Amino acid sequence: MHTVHKRHRDLQRSAPAAECALCGGGLYPGETCWRIWGRVLCGECAGPWLLDGLTFCRVRLREVRK
């Protein structure tokens, strides 16, 4: 048996760099995330959270006036 020296760190063994403020999921270095109003959000939570904040702009098509 011989020793294999790794030149690159195994990213699956690294600790999360941050945590999503909504779901609590770990965010790892190199991952895309959003920092909005001091909160760090993962990709799965950012879209629905932002859309929920824009509910006052939501209208149905038949209600739109020219």
C-alpha cells in the first residue's frame, strides 16, 4: 500500500462558511449566495423570499388598467 498525497482539499470535508438565515442550510466556499439587508440567503430561499416581499405589487391581468 502506498500513500497518496492530495494537492487539493476535499471540498466535501470542509466546514460551511456561512448558514442560510431562512432554512439553516450550510453555504460552502465558492457557492452562490445572496446577502440582503444583512441576511445571507441560499439560492433556493432567495427567490421566494424576495417575491414574498413584493406581494404589494402583485395584480391579476384582468385588473390591470391602461
